[in-house]
Amino acid sequence: MNSHTQLRRFVVFSAFLGVSAREASAAAADVDRRGLQIEGIIGGAGCIPGRAPCRQDDLILDGSTNPSFAVGAALGFRPFKWLMFGAMYRWGMFNPDYDTGPDGSAFDWGGQHTAVAFLRPILPIWRIDLGVNLGTGFARQVFHREGDDLDYSQGVPFLVGPTFDIFVTKNFFLGVEVDFIFNTQRKICEVRGNTTTCFDVDDEPTPAPTHQVIFGFHMGGVAF
């Protein structure tokens, strides 16, 4: 192979790289990353041990808090392509499987409502957004028993978790997200008929409060 052939191949390859780079740059420039952002998540929820464990072995409470379904939504604003802030809601369900003893009523279902104000720093790379959610607000964790009885714990949560999104059009993106929700409350309340009793978690075995992880497919869009 002579030097002229090598030179031609080098020029053709360099031109190809230049065209590819311009097309990639144009595709990235076509993404709209500023304005009102609306998004949702659908997936699953799992239990993380907190002041109450996810698995117990006791005469009053024997069993585990198992994973289940989760959904959520967020509404925020992106003044810059690298920053978003707004409000977020998450509903993560549990599947409690406990033996509550001869005097206890069985659990039908469990779950946690979480509403937070959040901030998301974002690293935009081409059509990809790499973000981290940081939020706090209010959470209520409920374990519903047979009839109208329930156990609940509510207080201030802290939410943190990564997001990975890719814009498939100028405004619409798809991705994945994981949210870790850490609950701070120390008390649990038991509703039995018309009577509500609240006490410290350490006083007796209880299903709540645990922490929670929510994971799933993430989708949304940017408008205005």
C-alpha cells in the first residue's frame, strides 16, 4: 500500500468522523431541556429496614414485609439544562405476610404515600440526562388490617436517588429511576375501631416505620 492510498483513506475517515460529529451535535442541539417538565414512574417498591425491621420473628408479629407495585409523578421546572426543581409524589405498596397471633387481625396490604419538594442536579450528555433526586417533605406509611383496623406512621422523609433518561424526541424522554426514601418518625399509631393509640416503635414489635426503595421505568417530557 503506497502513501497516496493511505492518505486518501485517512482523509475519507477524517471526513466521516467530522460528519458523524456534526450530526451528533445537531441531534443533541435538537433536544429541548428547558421549561416545564412533567414525568412519571411505574415499577416496584421494596422494604428497607428502619426503626422497624422488614422481617420479624415474634409471637405478636412473625413474618416479613415483601415487595409490591409502585407509581409516582413529578412536576418541575428546568431553568437550566443542568438543574430541575419541583414537587414529587410516590406511592409504593408493600405485601405484608405476617402471622399476628391468636389475638391479632391479619394484614390486607401495606404501602407508603410520599410527597416531597425536590432538587435534581443533572449532567446532560448528548441526548442523555444523568440526575440525582434530593428531596424532603411528608410521608405516611400504612399497614391495613382486616376490617377498618390499621397501623400507621407518619413524618418527615428524606429522598435521594439516581435517574437515567434519554431523549427519544425533542421533548420526550424514557429512562429508569431509583428512589431511596428514609423515614425519620419514631412513633406508630394503631387504629382499632374508634380508638387510636400511639406509642414509640421500640415499645413492641410493629410493621412500621421502615424505609422504602422505589424503582422502575421513568418517562416524561419538557414543554413551554
